[in-house]
Amino acid sequence: MTQKQRLIYSILISLVVLGTMFGLSYLQNIGAISEKTFQYIAIAVAVIVVVINGIMRRKVKPNL
């Protein structure tokens, strides 16, 4: 994986996370999920993103 690929994947992941948070916020506003559920899902999403970022960082090949 190159730095450019990692950048593209990072942007895609950030857009997915943003969409997920807007969706969760909408569901909370209409009363479909509680605030606790929102918090648990948001924490889970954050942990998944951190793990994915760590994996991508290890796969970047150094430019020598």
C-alpha cells in the first residue's frame, strides 16, 4: 500500500464515519434509538476506525 492509497482509504473511511454519525443522530432524534445506544455504537465505530488505521499504517511501504 502506498501513501496515496492510504490517504484515499482514510478519506473514504472518514466519509463513512461521518455518514454513520449523521444517521445515528437522525435515528436518535426520531426516537428510534436511545442516547446510550448511540454512545455504544459511536464508541464501537471509533474503535473499529482506530484498528483499521493501525492496520493500514503497518501496510504502508517506506520510500527508500
